[in-house]
Amino acid sequence: MKGFLVKKDKSFVGEGIYGFFIVLFLFFSFNLPAQEKTTSDYVDKAWSELGKRNFTLVYRLTSECIKNFEVEASKQSALLNGLPPKGKENVYKVMNDVATCYFIRGEAFMREGKIEQAKDTFTEVIKKYPYALAWDPRGWFWSIKEKSEITLRKLKTGRIEEELKQNIVKTNFKLYDEGSEFPIDYTRYGKFYGVGTKDYSYKIEDLRGLAKASGEGVYPDSYSFRHDPQFKKLRRSLVKIKHWEILNSRDLRTAFYKWCIAPEPAGVKQFYLGDILERNGNFKQAVKAYYAVLVFFPRAYGWTYWHTPWYIAKAALDRIHYLLRRHPEIGYSLEGAYVKVEHGFDNNIANDKFVVNPGHFVRLNLIQSLGGRGKLRQLGKVVKSVGSRVKLVKYESGDWQLQVNGKPFMVKGITYSPTRVGESPDEGTLADWMKEDTNKNGRPDSPYDSWIDKNRNNKRDKDEKIVGDFQIMKNMGVNCIRLYHQPFMPDKKILSDLYRRFGIMVIMGDFLGKYALGSGASWSKGTDYSNPKQQENMLDSVRKMVREFKDEPYILMWLLGNENVYGLGCNADKDPVSFFKFVNRAAKEIKEIDPTRPVAIASGDELYLDIFAKYAPDIDIFGTNAYRGKYGFGSLWQDVKDIADKPVMITEYGAPAFGEGYTQQEAEDFQAEYHRSCWEDIMNNAFGRGSGNALGGIVFEFLDEWWKAYEPAYHDKKGLFSGPFLDGYMHEEWLGVCSQGSGHNSPFLRQLRHSYFIYKNLWKKPLN
């Protein structure tokens, strides 16, 4: 994921998506001589044995770790009066690992039914190590104290109590000074230099005049808000408020005035003032605020959780285009604006070179303001063709199109991995949905026996007939699902039925060593893409997949990897050259076995796009997981076209249907708007429009998965990591376009969210 600034975290920090596929993460085991064991060795082995329910070995391992390292752990704990700062977690590694062993020990007691011993263990770890963090292989640290408290409540009351109280009060504000001009004619107040070059700059000559034109919240006006009566009322109380904590709250008034005085770099500050103005409904002023980022701070940057650069001016430009498109009453378009970052696809900001053109605003007439996507380009002749059963073609115009049986095919996909409430790979209880048959009727539960809870009363009424997920997806307009042949081998009969009866195809994938799946590496060490033995293991896995499914008519394409460039269980983030060279080798092997279908990659946003372009020419489709917000995907389309000249498929995108402090209605509305805007952006760059290289997208995901924030029987509401979502955080258990309601009728109950109906409408529209 890329496109958000890492902010102050809540109980978790990090990024963790794609959970269904990590079933094997916590179960790698290894043995070392006792004298060589580190705290990590004990933790890894103890988690593994807990999953296998080898409780005697769990107790021995955890006791040994605690005995050997508790003195040092206590010393480290004494140094803290709060959670370790982000990036400094491993400074306290011994403390974290010892506390994790206590936690694992408590879990073992609980699973054996030794409830009093479990309570004592969880209570002890809370007392001794209140600031300890455990590492989740999905990519984040979590508070051991918090999870221990949740488990204690469950042991004492038999249920998980709600941790958050919804504060639905919303405080908007009225601007004291909106400025005298929209849009601002910056040439009246200064001069632009080096427009469209690396030497771009803007020099103010009339500061007072520009500040007057700008108004509150827009640089360089730093005075008018101080005269605002609302600011004067809040001024004293603002001192005690933390600006990152208030940013995404419902109290927009306080957030705005706090950010007016926030001690952040000017570009960051200006961007988030624009964000607050936008959420407050001051769309013109928000456009001015975002545009000020382009004019004054085009080289500003932040960092994502993955420590990849986030270029703030590019994000501001995306938001301007979104607001002008969504609010035609503003009556303007921004033409000619761009921010290009040479060497901007790696993690090294020192080598970045910015080419900037802030463009200019153009007044639109009424017809233009209400216009659609515009006239299609003339495509010309086909200049390149890949595949036969499924064909990928490129035209003289530079546009790409996917075709199935000679007809245009836009990928209207969804990730389908229905998980029963209470099941979790962390506990070794996650079942294969193709085999799970809890009602013993001889067919899988979710695909065929689910039903829609129309009135959301969490019970099946007489008029709520059994439908099945396959029919629900067909009604939505889904034409393909994304699956991996690891760790469960897909059932051909079920997939054949999915295609024959419901018209839904399958994008079949291999993780290519992500999460150490397929490589033979241990999870703790991860896949090494320069290791010949691991390469051969992965190629064997790929060959097995293709040979097994190449003759099946429902296979749409082959997909390699899943955000491998972010690391986690592999070293693609540290050695991208070896990774992409290997990706290319795998693509060649696939084409030797099956030349009839294209091969795609599932990368992570644009990270190492230039290295991909250089070393993976045999990949036909640049697929990428991108969570950039409700503003679409911005420059991604053109970047891929310029750097790699490939068609693009968004292999994951989505948003949670929950936000702290917001009603369920508001959260679902936000999720629906997020999906609507992303799909419209895809269509605006497809086949004769925009960049012309969009092939479609894969929604993440069909159904909420309750286990992703640890407790699988509880629909967790904690924010896992910061991002461009409703309350500023990702709530990974709420990503489904369908929910499981209260969870009491899982795996059968489906409540259709607003986003489901958005797609039901959008995906019925013709491609042209």
C-alpha cells in the first residue's frame, strides 16, 4: 500500500492484508542447539507448537525463554513509560519476546481448559510488561497488554466486550475568511520559474495580496485564522490536543485550528488542512489548499508504513482532479498539471529529481461541467497480441484490451476467501472453504448455502431463501475471482461449476515465495530470490499450478506473487533485481507450458516499477495492489505506460466499512464512494480513454474476515495502520462488500453493503 503518511498509531502499527493466504506462516518449526537459541527462536518455535497443540513442548519452550532472559527483559521494561516508538520496537526485543512467551503460555493454558492458570498468566504479563509488543507475520506489532486484557474479559464474562464507544457528534465550522479569489491567479502576486523542468519554483512578490486572495487554511495566509472568533474560543484548549490524534476526528473545527498551528513541515501541514477543508464541505477552499501544495511544496514527501516515499504534491493533484470531477458546480478543470519524480520508484529520496508543472485552471461551460468521459480515441490496427484462448492486444493508439473468445473483457473481479467466524490460521483452525460443509448436506457452505439477511435482523426470515455466494457474486456483476493454488489446492469441480453456471472465471495465482510459500524457506528467514534451490522449489510450484489448470476453460490468466516488493517472508524489498529477474524466468516457464493466456504480476503500488520494466519484460500485465483512497489511482496509469509500456490491472483495492466515531451508515457510504471513485478511475483510463491501459480491477474483498486482528470470534474495530480511509485507519476485518452480521449465523448469513449495490449498478454498464 502506498499513498499515506504514517501517523501516530493506536494499539497496532503496520500493514497487514491478504490474510487467507498466510495459513502456514506461524507453523514453520526449526531446531537449534540450546546454547544458540535466541529469544526469537523460542518465540517462533513456541508459536509453531501452539498451532500443533503440542502443549507440553509449548510450556517447556516458554519457561526456558522466560528463565534465561527475564532479567534483561525486566531491565528493558523499566526504561519505558509508553509503547516503544515506531521503528524502535526491536531495541526492546528481549522484553517483547519474553512477554510474547508469557502470552503464548497463557494461550496454551486457555486451549487446554486450564482457565485459572490462563487468567494468572495473562494478568502477570500485563503487570510485568505493559508496553511489550508482539510481531505479527502479517506485518505489524500489536500490544500484548491489550490482547491479554481482551482475552481476560472473554475468560471472565464468556464474551468480548465492546472496546469503543461510538461518538457520533460531528462539529463542522464556518470559515471566517475564504479569501478574495478563486481560483487564485498566482501570476498577479509573483513569478513562476522553470515550469516543466527540474528547476521549477514560484517566488512571491506581493505577500499581502496573495494572503488576502488565499484565505484561511491556504498558504501563505498565516494570519486571518488568528482573527477568527472560533479560533479565539479554542486557542487555549488547543495546546493540550495532539494534532495527529485530532486530524481524523469528527471535530473538524478543532482539527482545523489545531492544524493551522501544527508543528509539521509546510507541505504536510498544507495537505492536511486541505483534507480537513474537504471533509468540512469547503470544496473550493480545499482545491486552493491542495493547489498551494503544487505551487509551493511540490517536493514535499512523507513515508508509508513500508518506508516507501509518499509524494504529497502528487496526492494533492489527484485530490484536485477528484473534487473538480465530483463537484461540477465549481465549474473548472485543471489542465497541464503534473509532478514527475525521476528515480521515484525506490526508497531513496536522495536521488529524486522533480519535474513540476502546476498547470492552469480552465473555466468550463455548463455542458463541459456536466460532460461524461469524452470521445473515444481512434485505436488503429493491432500492433501486438499475446495469447489465444485469452488474448491481450495492443493498438496503434497505444491502448490495450483484454479479450475472451474474441470479445472485450474488462476485469470485474473480487477476492473470494470466505472465512467462518471463529476460525483463524493463527490457531490452526482455518478451513478450506471449498471443503467446509458444516450443515452436512454434501456441498460447500459458502458457495451454495449462504442467504441474504435483507432486513439485517441477524436471523433467517421466511422470505430469505438460500442463494449461495456464487449467485450473489453473479448478481453483483462479478466476472472473475482471484485465487491461489496455495496453501489449499482448489477443487476443479467447484470452479467448473462457478464458470459453467455462473459465468465467473478464475485468475489463478502462485505466491512466488511471498510469506515463504513455495520456496522451502522458513518464515523467519524468508525467501531469498538469489538462492538456486529456493528458485527451483518455486518454479516447481508454478509448473504444478499451470499443468494442473491449463486445460480448464475457466482460467482467465496466471498471476505471480502478492506485494512481494514490500518484503514480509521474502527479500524482494532488499533485492528487487533478483526478484524481478526470477519473476521473468517464471513467466517464461509458464508460457512454455501454456502460451494461450497472459501472465500478470501482483506487485505493491509502483515500488520498483523501473526495475520491473527493465528485468521482467515477459510479464504481460502489470498488476498491483493499490490503496490510494477514494481519489482513484492518480498517475499510476501514465507512470506504467511511460516506464514499462504495459497494461495495468489493479489486483487489490478497497476500504473498510467501519470508522471510529462514525455511524454504520456513514461508514458504508464512505466505502461505497471509495469503490465508486476507484472503478470510475479505472474506466476513465480504459481502452481509448485516459492512458488507455486499464484492464480492470479486483475488489478486496467479498466477505469480512473476523480473525485478522487476532481474536477470531470478535469483529475487531481497532485501527491497524494509518491510511486514506474514513477515520484515517485501516480496519482490516471490515473490508467486505458483504458482512457476516453479528456472526452468529456464520458461514451462511450475508448482509449486502452499499458498495455491493454500487457495483451491481456500475458493472452492468457496457464497456463503451
